[in-house]
Amino acid sequence: MSLMSLTAAELGRKIKSGEVTAVQAAQEALDAIAAKETAVNSFVTVVDRDKVLAQAENVQKQIEAGEYADSPLAGVPVAIKDNMCIEGILTTCSSKILNNFYPTYTAEAVLNLQKAGAVIIGKTNMDEFAMGSTTETSAYGETKNPWNTKHVPGGSSGGSCAAVAAEECSFALGSDTGGSIRQPSSFCGVTGIKPTYGTVSRYGLIAYGSSLDQIGPVAKDVTDCAMILEAIASHDPKDSTSVQRDDLRFTDALVDDVKGMRIGIPKDYFGEGLDPEVKAAVLQAAKELEKKGAIVEEFDLSLVEYAIPAYYVIACAEASSNLARFDGVKYGYRTDAYEGLHQMYKKSRSEGFGAEVKRRIMLGSFVLSSGYYDAYYLKALRTKALIKKAFDEAFAKYDVILGPAAPTTAPELGKSLSDPLKMYLGDIYTISVNLAGLPGISVPCGKDSKGLPIGLQLIGDCFQENKIIRAAYAYEQTRSYEHSPMA
């Protein structure tokens, strides 16, 4: 069995005990990437082999010297989504406009992993600037789903989720703006957590929607995700939205006990548009939790239909502002032929950005423009507040909300981009969580008749990650992890 088939926790224990070394783990990760990348295309950048092995050797020496005693991740190989800066490593956001950008600093979440002794092996593919739900808008080619390479892995963290599912690394970091960790985790049969907004520093994360973006872990199981989240969560004075918390012991929630836990199932999540096989698998998961003593009830969660328009107005408005900095002046792509500064801006941005990014920049600029700001942007912000209020009312009655992570399993490559509105509607179950700043987790709960994974989503109130981790862990004990055919 490959070391990459182990969970991060299992591999970390083997390295600590001296059964294997960090160098062996890094070698196996790099060998797996070399063998599988042509078929999957999970990575934009793989760190030079000698540099990775030197990094692993250094960590190994520190482990042997008694350091990292409290870190379960020491020596474990990790992949980082390509919108997180790492000093001296190409960081592109899967866009042509950043095809030559080497940051001079490292994202706080990545620094926290380095402090924990994790070994960084590369940067994963993604939808360009995290704008998409399929990892097909990347300037570096589409990523394929390890369960069936004719299907998408989901997005925008599709590269991270596919890399974990294909067992090219032990775990990965992704970012979630409207479901970009949970939806591809569902499509790839892995586990992913989007923590409460502000729990993980956004310093060094190249922004898409600043009020929505949040970094989180992607791994094989709930234990790994809780352990990784514990390592990356911290208060960071460099990030004005970072929250000071003293309840970051997420691994304490790894208890197989949901007796008396109140779980709400929104009726609105199980109506038109939900694939019958997804519905059956998710409701079966709810029954498993009920068998373990949870109190499961249906309820009405209002405003679900307004989440998608509110999200795309807010996210695109923030994106149009955030992406204004990419103009070909200080860094990134600059067009070869131009006359004057204005034409240089125009041509650099026209040639550097892909179609989906341009679409969202134009939409964002429109809703922020004079005459439309009140009609669209302010109305979307009011809707966001109402959605948060609806969740507050739900969490007065329930500990956890249960539903699907996506309305279908992974679609075939090429079918989503032809109809962007249909692609946007695919985020219906995940978007509200970001608008309200809540934590959510996606856990595998079965497969459809085509053999594609189905994901169960559990949503908690703000700062209540431990409740969703406990429910997810208890459910996970009812089924074993299924390795993808490419593993």
C-alpha cells in the first residue's frame, strides 16, 4: 500500500514512530504525481524534487531531535491551492495574468502548516481566480475527476480535492467563497471543511470576494480535517477580519456520540432540481444519525431562492474591485504591443483574464455603478442580512442543519461552461453558508448509479465547528472510506 493511501493522521504517526521517514513520504507523493498528473492535471506547479526532499529531510532531522512533539502533521506532504501565496513559488490563481508572479511572502495559513512540519509539494489547479464550479476555467487546462476522468472534479478547489482523491498528496488546502471546498469534496469523494469566517487568516490569500472567502482543509476523513483546521486556525493581526478565538480544539469533537443532538433538515433543500439518487443518499445518512440517537426534524428555511442572486451580486462586486489591481504595471502579465498607458491596461487585462473572470468583473462593475448600486448591491446586502437572520432562527432550534452539498453528482466535462447560469445554480446548497459566515463540512455518503461520489453537507452556527465535526465523525463511523479508482 502506498503511503499516500494512508490518512494524514496515520502517516504522521508512522513518521513519528520511525516506521517511515518524512523523506520516504515526500518521495511517494512526488512519484504519485509523476504517474498520475497526465490523467488528472491536479497541479499547476510541482515544487522541484530536490527542494521537496531537502525540506522533508530538514523536518525529519527536527523530528528525530524531539521537535514537533505536539504536531501530528510533521513530515506529511501537503498541496496548496494556487491562490495562496508562498514565498518564491509561482502563484498564478490559474490565470494567465499571474503567469510570472513569485510572491515575496507566504500566506499565514501556509506558514502555520510549515510551523507544524508539513512538507509542501506543490500548488493545485483551480478555476481562474476561484471563479467557477468545475475547475474548467483554469488557464492551465481542466482538472479531471479521479473517479471518472470524463467528469469534472467540481470547483473552484477542484485541483486540491482531485489531488487528495487521486492520492497524490496526504491532504490539501482549499478556499471556499460559495462552496468551493465543499462542492468539489462532494464530487471527489473526500472530506472538506469551510470554517466560520475569520477563523483562518486570509492574509496571503489572493482575494475573490473578501467578505466571503475562507481557507479550509481537504482530506480523506473528518479526523484529518479537524486536525488540519486546528493547525491552520489562528488570530492574525495582519488580517482585519481575523477573529480571536480560544475554542480551537477541534479534535476534541471527534466523538462517536450524537445522542440528543438536534438536526434540522430544510424542506427547501429537497425540492425541484435535486437528483433523486443524491436525495436518497443524503436522507439515508440522516437516518443513520437518527439511529445513533440524534433528533432529526424537517423545517422550513426561508429565502433559499434568493441566496444565489444575492451571492453573485456581492461576490462579483467585490471581485471587480479586488481584480482592479491586476493591470500589467507592477507584476503579472503585460501585453507586448500597445500605445500609451490606457491601451496597455486594456490589452493586458483583455488578454490576461479568461471569459468567466471577465463576465464577473463586468457584472460587478455594473452593480456598483451609479444608478444601479441601490437597486442591486444594497438590496443584495439586505438579503444577506435576512439570510443570516433565517439561519439564526433555525439554530435557536437545531444544533446542526443537514442537507446535500450539491444537487447532482459531478457533471461531464464541457457541459457546465456552455450554460453559466446552470453552473451558478449548482451552488444553491453551499452559497448561503458563506453569506452568513457559517461553518460547513462535506462528507462522502454514497455513490450514484454511475459510480460517482455523493456528499452530505452539515452546517453549524457561527463558531460551532465542533458540533458539525462531531455529527460528521459519528456518521463517518457507519461507513468506510472508499478509495478512488486512480488511488
